[in-house]
Amino acid sequence: MKIKYTIFFIAFFSLNCIGQTVTWQKQISCIIYTHCTNCHNPNGLAPTSFMGYTEVYNNRFGIMNAVVTKKMPPNLPDINYSHLANQKVLSESEITAIKEWVNNGAPSGDTSKALSPPIYSSKEEIVSPDLVGRMPKFTIPNTGADLYQAFIVSEPSNSVNFITEIEVVPGNRNVVHHVLVFQDTSMAPVNNDSAYAGPGYVAFGGIGSSSAKLVSAWVPGASTFKLPIGMGVKLDLGARLIIQIHYPNGSGGEIDSTKLNIKYTTTPLRNVSTAPVLNTGNLTNGPLFIQAGTTKTLNSQYTVPINLTAISVAPHAHLICKKFEVYGVTLSKDTIKFIKIDDWDFHWQGAHSFKQPIKIPAGTILYGKAFYDNTSNNPHNPSSPPKDVKQGEATTDEMMLIYFSYLNYQNGDENIIIDTTSHQAHYQNCEPALASGNETNSLNEKNVLIFPNPSSESFSIFIEGKKDFKVEIINTLGETLATYNDQEQIPVSELLNGIYFVKIKKEEYYLIKKILVQK
């Protein structure tokens, strides 16, 4: 987006808010549906649904407090440090609009013209998986300590497959601390499982097999891991999928049945590996030990031996960690910025994909810095008064792991688009709701809205007048794929991922908008 246009848009929004009352119909519904309802829906992760005016009105003060303090939407990385995909942030103008709306009594406006909420049909993101791996129901025993339990969740693969999407669905989010997904072609997991009574077997630090390969991981706040087109995680012939779950001390008596949803193809793809490239094994000022009442910054580094392509980064730590910074310095002294987190939150960590893959030239030194606060000033400190903290896998211990998902570099990798959207692009979609005036038969950017964009199952069309219009879905080859008359909810679940054109016609007028289908 051009800077001049962005400034104009922000100025327009600010003046518009001053000149008219902020309402649910014109401003707030679009902000909520863009940024909040992906979690705050009846099937979502959040405990409260925000799928309409009444629900949002009843929670308006809590919403205002959450967005003003920037606790919501949850987005740990510094958006000005690196170009990460699918950033969950509100602009200052959006925060101001919510404040003004709440402070003025949260007026609804004309609800007959308000946006229709997006559709969320499942608690799971992958609704048609090629493979489902589910552990049996497991009652967590009272061990008096943290438990690491492994479960075999698939039969041996009868072909070489390439995983393109993988979703971990915790069966009991209250007690599932993290999940590691491995593949293994040996009989070690089977032998370990048969040696234990009941579902699964105890496995600390892995799954008890030297041939196991890490496939993926889930931590609180993580979502489906999707590979760029042409890339996948190779699932070896004869490999079983095994998950290792960490249940914290105090989980005894709880029941869990975590599962995997996987999309895969037998078509050979470029293989993506995931590994904690930066870790406590390459600390330059170790060991990982933070004395009670003190703070400490730990530094790790690793020299990349060959040209690599990185598609995501995932820092991991526990409760006394406060900050992360991950970057690289090339042989030519260029700095590659991967991720920076100034307010680490154990409950909202996860893997962060880059908007475009990043080339890491051979000889680049990767640096990881993590700051820990083991004082009483840290509200997340699990011990009061503070206790010495050492490296370990218990929640009250600490870790420093920085995972990268990567593959061998090929020319042009850095030009692949993983996420074509931006925050400004998202918010421009709300502009028609900000425009005032009488209904009109003409079509322009101020009285037509398609939402949400990107879309996975369907999108809504908002048109002032709401009648006598026609919608065509057109691919990048100019082919019309579907036509709808006076239909505000347009399905896209049958479309492949990619960019499409939405042609909206009303009488002699028409308008074309882009939409990204992303599942």
C-alpha cells in the first residue's frame, strides 16, 4: 500500500469518527468480525461468543479494557520488527473507535444494514482431513509430578506421503501443556507401549526412540501449521505417528483425548524439517539457571552450514521468560530479523510463519536472546517468594528453544507469497461501514464490502441497497466459476487456495474486488 494513501485513509477515518457517531452497524461489527470472532464464536477457543450486537454489547466494557491494554487480540511479536504472516493486531484508529463506541453507550445504528457475521462450522480448522489420528481416552494419574505420556495415533504409513497441513486438537485444553508430534519407523514405540498398562506409555524428553523425527508441535495459542504450495513434511514409508503430551502436576483425574487432523498428498514435494536450531546446547553464556530474585539474559548462536530457506520460527519458554529476539547476521554483515517479542506470554505462544520465505545464506550466524525475570516483579512467576529456576520440562522449570521450519534453498524461494494480506488491507475492508450517506444504485469502494478476506468457507457481501445484484467468482485465467443472484453469503469451500476475483454487478454498474481463499 502506498504511504500517501494510507495516511489519507487514517485521516479520513479520524475525521469521519469525529463527524458522526460510531455505531455497531457502521464501524464496530466489521472490527469485531475481522479480528475477534475467529476465536469468539460458539465453536471457538474463547469462552465468550461475539457473533452479534447483543453479545458484544453485553461484553463491551471487558472488550474495551482488553483492546486498550492490548491484551487482545493476542499477538506477541513486534509488528515493526519483521514481516510475519497473519498478525493479530488492532490499529490505534480501531482501538479509538471501540473506546468511543463504548463511552457513547454502544449505539447499534441501523441493524438491518449491519454486516452478517462470518460462519464457523467447526471447532476444528481442518474440516476434511485425509488422516485423523486420535489417542484413546486417557485418565491422567495422580503422580505428584509433571507427566510426559506418549501415544501411538496411526498405523504404519503404506506409502510415502507429504503432509501439507497438520492440526493438533487438544482434547482437554485445561491440562494439555504442549504436544510434540513425531514419526518413527522402528518398533520401539510399539514395544514401549506394550510394556505399559493402559493407554500410552511414559516418555520423558521424546518418545523413547533414537530414530524418531519431529513432525510438528502444539503449544497454547498455536493453530494449524500449513506448508506453502510445493512444500510438505515427508512422512516415511512404514512410519507411525506418535504424540508426546505434557500434563502438568495437578492434572490427575482429568480426562484427555487429543487428536491430529492431517492433510497430505502422495505427490512428491520439497521436504520441510522442523528443529530447535537455537537451544540451550549452543548457549554462549549458559547454563540455563536463574537465581531467585534475579534477572538474566541468555544468548545462543548457531552458524548455518548451507543455504537454507526458513518458512517459520517458534520460540519456546515457560513462565519467567519475558522477552525474545531472534536474528541472523550474514557473512556480508547484513542482519536478518526473524522475530522479536517484548512481552512474552506462555499462554499464547506458537509458530509464526513469515509473509514470504527467508533465504539464510551459508555462513550466517543465527542469534537467539531470551530475557528471564525471576523476581517478585514478574506477575507470571509461579513461585512466591521466587525460587531458583533451572533448565527442565516442568512448567516451573525453564526452557530456551527456538524452532525453525526450513528446507534447502532454491532460487526464487524468497519470492513465494505465504500471506498476501496485511493489517491495512484487512481494515480497508471496513471502509464501506465508515461511509455515510443515502443508499445508491452505484457501486464503488465505499458502498461495497466483502468479508472476511481471506476466507476459508464463505464470505459475506455488504451492498448498500441489498437487492438486485449479481455476483461472479472469476479465477486468474478469467474463467467464471460460479454466479449468484441476490445472495449475500458466497461459499468458497470448494475452491482451491489462491486469489480470485469477485465481480459484483448492479444494474449498469459493476465493481471487481480480489479475495484470497485460504484454508
